[in-house]
Amino acid sequence: MSRAADRLKVVLNHLDRSNGAVRASFTSAQNVSYHHPQVLQYTFDTGVLTPEQRLAYEENGFILIRKLVSDQDIDRFSKEFERICKREVKVPGLVVMRDVTIAKSEYVEGEKAVTKLQDYQEDLELFRYCTLPQILKYVECFTGPNIMAMHTMLINKPPDTGKKTSRHPMHQDLHYFPFRPADRIVCSWTAMEKVHRGNGCLVVLPGSHHGTLLEHDYPEWEGGVNKMYHGVRNYDPNHPRVHLEMEKGDTVFFHPLLIHGSGMNQTDGFRKAISCHYASSDCYYIDVKGTTQENISNEVKELAAKKYGVDDTVTFQDTWALRGRLVQGDRTSM
Ligand SMILES: CCCC(=O)SCCNC(=O)CCNC(=O)[C@H](O)C(C)(C)COP(=O)(O)OP(=O)(O)OC[C@H]1O[C@@H](n2cnc3c(N)ncnc32)[C@H](O)[C@@H]1OP(=O)(O)O
Ligand SMILES: Nc1ncnc2c1ncn2[C@@H]1O[C@H](COP(=O)(O)OP(=O)(O)OP(=O)(O)O)[C@@H](O)[C@H]1O
Ligand SMILES: O=C(O)CCC(=O)C(=O)O
Ligand SMILES: [Fe+2]
Ligand SMILES: [Mg+2]
């Protein structure tokens, strides 16, 4: 067990669990023999997470809540996804992505080819996911009370075509985000059906959120890589990996520095998940020029230029401010 984990255990022993007065007991913990005043840096006490859950997130960088979203809601999201694929609805700003090998193939048409929807914030039905009270209740533990939905995705991992392009390389989501602080950002990812090793569940490196943002680039995969699927350049292959097997409605909340990816889909079904990245509206934008994030920001700007014909007066930050939506509290800064 790491020293940080040991320190946390000490604090846990001092928490008054009978009345849940977590903050008050910090003071007493510090009075005893504490050197590091900011013991729980990743979570807030809102009465939602138990002390054990808070410690788990601090230590691991993720927390899995079983059955958080109802079957009825998920079925509604699936239906809406189908309508979008069949082009029965047109959603402004929506990015429809196809698997790189399928996109190059002449044979596959329509819904089967869609691997991911991105930026569904203008679709009222899908965006309901980002406003579900039971999700926001947890999100608030990480972001605080002012909450923006910054990035929305519905992932429809296709059966692998044999080129392994259905994999998502190991990465940190913060690579894509020009805002900080990282600790006030969280991803909520909900399984829309049973996800397991066979259909490419999430794979996480627990505790990796304690590190810094690493250099990302396209992995050197023979079969090709999807557009913008950057991976961590050098991650420790010996770091323990956890496969997050989940049932329909199970939801994982994870830190934007947590290294994660997903394996190949070896089944013949499409593996569906819906997700939203939230940030505190008190976050601020940063300039990524000269940082490891410059490569992705250039790709995004190039795409925006092609797609919307915008020039470089539109910054990487602007593309985020335009997509972000307030879902709770006040829009203070973002
Ligand atoms: C925390 C966040 C983590 C992440 O978001 S990681 C994933 C980030 N992914 C994205 O941001 C999605 C980016 N994708 C897109 O913007 C679009 O899907 C993309 C790639 C521009 C294609 O869109 P469209 O132009 O509408 O599609 P199209 O069918 O007309 O294809 C145009 C050219 O692009 C190619 N293409 C399509 N899907 C691709 C893919 N998945 N990977 C690589 N290349 C792809 C396609 O073959 C075509 O190429 P060509 O012009 O024929 O040479
Ligand atoms: N060469 C690689 N570079 C970067 N990431 C990789 C590489 N190979 C696999 N990954 C990533 O590692 C994670 C696990 O991939 P993998 O396909 O091995 O999953 P798995 O099938 O669940 O594991 P296993 O093969 O051990 O059963 C995925 O995120 C995958 O994209
Ligand atoms: O659903 C998955 O396979 C993971 C997607 C992911 O991590 C991402 O798009 O950032
Ligand atoms: Fe991710
Ligand atoms: Mg493997």
C-alpha cells in the first residue's frame, strides 16, 4: 500500500462516521499528527459519498455506482440513437464518427457503421442523460455546485473488423481539454448494456490520476487508428490494470488524468455507452501552446476550419465554450 493510502487510512480512523461530520473531523485529524493539510484533494463532502467511497476515489481515481440509470432511460437513449443513425432527426453540431476501417469500406451503410456520436448537447433526448439528478448528485462531489456539461458522447463500439481498430488506446481525457483545474473535472460513463472483456469494456490503471498529464500521440498500430484516438506515448505496461465489467445502467465516475482505454470488441454486437464530461463552471481556460496538448488542439482547429469554415479567430478554447452547457448552479467563468 502506498504512503498516500496509509495517510488516508489514518484520516479515515479519525472521521466521525456516526454523524458524518467529515470536515469537522479533518481538523481533529490534523491536530493529531497531520502534515499534509489537504488530505482529500479530489472530492467534496456533500453527504453523498461515504468516507470509504471518497477514499476509494482519492486512491484509485474512479468509482463505480451500480444501477444508477434506469432501464427505461437507457432504452430511450438507444431509441434516439437509432433515430439519429436512420437520419430521422438532424442534430445541430453533432459529430457522427465511423470506425476507420468501416469508413474506408464500400459495403457498410447506415446505422451499423456509426461508432460514436459526439457533441449531442443539442439533442434534447440524449442530453437528458447529462441532467439526470442522480448523476448530478455524484458529479457535485467532484466539481462542486456549479456544473457545466462540457463534452458529450455516445459510444457504439463496433464488432472488430479484424484490424483491432475497435480498440481505444490508453489515454488521459485531460489531453483533450484546455481547462483546469483537473480535479474539478469528472467523466460520467454509463453502460447501456452489459459490458465485459469480450465486447471491450473500459480498462483503467488505478491511481494513475496521481500523475501528471503525459505526452499523447497516435499509437503505432498496424491496422490503423481512429481519428483523434491519441494514446499515452509511454505508459508503464506493468502498472496493474483493472477491467471494469458493468451491467446496463452501471455508471463509473472517473478523473480526467486517470489512464484508461478499451479493448477490442470480439462479439458481433455493438457495445454501447453514454458519457458526459463535467467541469466546475469556476474552471478557467488555459493556453495549450507549447504544451503536449498542442498536437490535439491543432487537429481540432483544422477539423473546425474544414467543417464550419471558421478561421483561426476561433480558438481551441472557443470551441469548448460554445459546446459547454450549464446544468446546475451558475455559469461563473467557463
Ligand atoms: C475525452 C475525449 C476523448 C475523445 O474524444 S477521443 C476521440 C475523439 N474523436 C473525435 O473527436 C472524433 C473526430 N471525428 C470526426 O470529427 C469525424 O468523424 C471525421 C473523422 C472528421 C469524419 O467525419 P466526416 O468528414 O463527416 O466523415 P466522412 O465519412 O465524410 O469522412 C471523411 C474522411 O475521413 C475519413 N474518416 C472517417 N472516419 C474516420 C475515422 N474514424 N478515423 C480516421 N479517418 C476517418 C474518411 O475515410 C474520409 O477520408 P477520405 O477523405 O476519403 O480520405
Ligand atoms: N499497443 C498498444 N498501445 C497502446 N494501448 C494498447 C495497446 N494494445 C492494447 N492497448 C490498449 O490497452 C487496453 C486493453 O487492450 P486489450 O485489447 O489488450 O484488452 P483486453 O482484450 O481487455 O485485454 P486482454 O487482451 O488481456 O484480455 C485497451 O485500451 C487497448 O486499446
Ligand atoms: O467507451 C470507450 O471505449 C472509451 C471511450 C473513451 O475513453 C473516450 O472517448 O475518451
Ligand atoms: Fe477517454
Ligand atoms: Mg490484449
